[in-house]
Amino acid sequence: MYSSRLVRPFIPFLIFLGIQAALSALDLPVNRIPDDSSLRISLADAWFTEAPSVVLNRRRQIRELPGGGRVEVRTEAVGEEFMVILAREQNGAFTGWAQGSWVLTRRRDDGRSLRIRVFPQSDFNTYVQFRPFSADKCVMDVVVYNSYIVDSLPLALPFERLYVLPLEEVLGLAKDKFPRRYFEPQLGAYRDIRTFINELREHIPELSFRDDGALDDQGQYVFINDLKAQDGEAGLNCSGFAKWVVDGLLRPLTGERLSIAPLKAPFGKRGSSFTEPYEALRDPFFGLDWTRNLASAAGRALLDPAFGELPEIEVQDAPFSSVIRREKQGSVVRTYPGYLPDAGFGIDGLQPLLYTLAINEPGRIYLASVSAEMDPAPRMRQHFHVAVLIPYFNEYGNFRVAVFESAEETSFNNFKTRYPSYYSVNLVRIPVESAFDP
């Protein structure tokens, strides 16, 4: 189902995305962002309600906040809209999305206010948005990487009051419906994950790719299909590489590598009477079974036997039900189905899902099994690729997803744009609880 609501991207800000890593740094808790309400009160008549032609002709200004920090007040026009931007200074730049920046969007023809976006942290992709609703109410959205964590939450507040009220007072009206944790990552919680990523990077050059390749429980390079020893240049495929990663986490505790045969066994309820006749011929659930078995073995060894069960290892919940899709008619809010049995999550919701997992479950990595409905006839879902996805925050507070697949490090942008939106990714979680020794 499609929503009729169109959304407008921050086109003028996109030019700053390339320098995000240099600008984002150690944001404050949301309730400690220096208040700019006194500045907004002084600007309301001349910038927020004045005729568009007058506002657009105003020169940009640099203003000082009473609590410290500088703000650049400027306008930018895009198509039928224009923005009044209160851009906080960060590292000498006024990007428009540094922590505390405040943006009012208005129509160019009649000056009508359309929305306000506030950036509680220095990340262009995460913001709180307010829209007019009625004479005495507005609605609040919380958007994280093009997903609506909160969508159209009514607030008993006229939209125009947002021009002058402190941000914390407005957020207080939402009470516990405002998910503050998504804007306040605890950077110390990712120290072990950052160390683990560095260790992976140190060992990756030792590996090569080999179709159907893996290391068996004796440390010998074999083929997954028949367990015969590899000849020629030895290496790992995507599944064998995922096993190599998990073996490296378990060996410091168990002293052993996992056997291959049990990893190929069916895990959990999957498939149907339709797919059953094709299990031997097409092995449609290979990646699903392989990643589940790896995660189950890791959960049992690193935590407790109970943590090897499917409900513990598999990600089956997403805290959002709609996403912003870029389509021919513009940016459209589309409903997001969430978890689908035997498939996982649609690729278009993967980045916000990983963001929320990084916040809610620090210290975890994820094995991904990619699938889609494929030929030959009869068409059926085929799990055809496995990757290791590691969402985390770096020491500067920037959200990142490290991607390792087929014996090399790639990039999340490469991963998510490689597949059409109708492809799915099933995720299983693995704790990083020990040293890494592959």
C-alpha cells in the first residue's frame, strides 16, 4: 500500500554529505543542547511570518546564542518551497544539520508554513519533524534513515507555537513517545565492536575467494558441497567466509572450529509443501539455514544454550512501519511490511533497521542471508548470498555499517544498491564476547 503523502528531501543540504565525518563529533545529550528559543523569538516576525519575497531577500546573519555557540540564519529556495535555516556552527561550518539546527519550510507563493525539522544530533539522516494539523494541534514525526520511528503523533500545540518554544519543552509534550535513545548513542558501548572490525581488517588480506570454499573443523580448505579438499589456490566463498568469522569468535573459548555438515541442516520451520520437492535440487534455503546454524552455535557457546534458539538469534522486529522511497513522482512515504517468514526484511528498510539495532543491541554483529524469488520455473524464494553486517558508532559518534563478504570488505552503499527493493535480507545476531582468533 502506498501513502498519498509526498515528502520533500533536503536538496540544498546534500552537498554537505561528503564532509559529515569531519563535522560530526561527540554531540551532547538532547536535553543539554543550548536553547535557541530566544533567538527564534527575535526572528519570528521578520523571518517566519513575513512575506516570502521579503524573507528571501534578507542577508544571512550570524547570531550568538545566550548559552554559547553561533548560529547562521539564512534562506534557501527549492522549487515551490523555501527554507529558513538556523544552522548551528560545528567545526567552523554551518551545514544546517549540526546538532540543534532548526529548519522551517514555507511555500514561496503564499508563505504558508509546511514543516519544521530539528536535528537532535549531528546526522543529516536523523531528525524530528513537526507539521501543521489543526488550529490547536500539530503532529510530530521522528525519522531515522528514511524510516518513521514515530509517524504523525498528535501534540496539543498550535504549529506556530513551535516558532518560539524551547525544543525540550516541545519534546516533553510527547512524553515517552519520543524515542530519545535513538539520538544519544553511548559511544563506549561500541569499543569492542570497533576493535573487532579492526581485527577483521588485519586478517582479511590473508584470505582469497574460492567458489563453494570453506575451512572445515580441522582447518583444511574444502568444498562445502561435497567436503572434498580444495586443489589449486585455496579460498572461501560468502558462506565459508561467514563461518571463518564465527570460528574466529568461538575458537578462543572452545579451541575448535565448527563442522560444516551440521551447518547445512535445516534450522527452524521454513518452507512449505510447495518448496519441499525442490530442497535437494535447488537448496532454496541454504543461506538461511547456514546463517541460523552459525548464530545458534555462537549463542550457545558465547552466552547460554538458551541463546541458541531461533527467537533469540533471529531479528524479527522493526520499530518502524513506513519508509521514505525515492520514486519517479518524488519521495513517497510507503508502508513497510517488516519481517516476513523465510525472507526477513525488505532491502529498503535495512539501513534504519541496522541503526535501531546498533542503538538497542550494541555489541552484536549480524549475518545476513539475501534472497529473492527467482527462476527457473516454478519461481520460488532462493537464499543465494551471505554477508557479515556490523552496525556501530565510531569514536566521533558517526553511525557506520561495516560490511564483510566473500573474503573482503565492501561498503554498505555497495551492498544496499546492489539489490532491487524487492529483495530481502534475513538477519541473525551474534554477540562479540571474546577475542578474535581465526
